[in-house]
Amino acid sequence: MFQFRQFTIRQDQCAQKVSEVACVFGAWIRLQDSCSRVLDIGSGSGLLTLMLAQRYPVRIDAIELETATAIQCKENCMASPFADRIQVIHGDVLHYQAANQYDAI
């Protein structure tokens, strides 16, 4: 388990573990002020989704293919203070038909 400032990442069901590189990448990402919708493809544990939600008031759709990982991603996101702005989708992005347009992917 990793405790961040405003959220916790549980990762025992995820192949993609929290790493230094992922944390640096999450801190490095910058969204434009006009950005309101983000798609996170291959969301894993939800780390990048949650890092973006912590810093920006955007709506995020996080799509994850692997069943156990998608479940854990949803649990991590729903346990955060940003749950109302995040939708976790269990599925294959190659077959995903977005209901929205995204400002950032």
C-alpha cells in the first residue's frame, strides 16, 4: 500500500506496481487550463488517474483491460476524495466507444 497526500493506492491485485518512474511522470504531467475531460488508457492501480484528479478539477475516465486490476483501480478511486469525478471502465480500449470527447489522453 502506498499513502499519498490525499489518497491511498492498494496494489496487491495489480501487475503494474507503483514505481518511482510512475510517480515522477504523474508529477510531471501538465494539463491546459481549458482541459475538462481526460481518458487514462491502461489505468492500472489508478495512480496517474488519482494524481491528476488531485491536482486538476477534471473528469477522468480510466479504462483497464485486466479484470482484477480494474476492480482494484475502481476501489482505489472510489476510496479517494475525487470519486465523483472518476469513472473506471473495465474493457479493451480497442473496442471502447467513448460517449465524450477528451481534452487529454
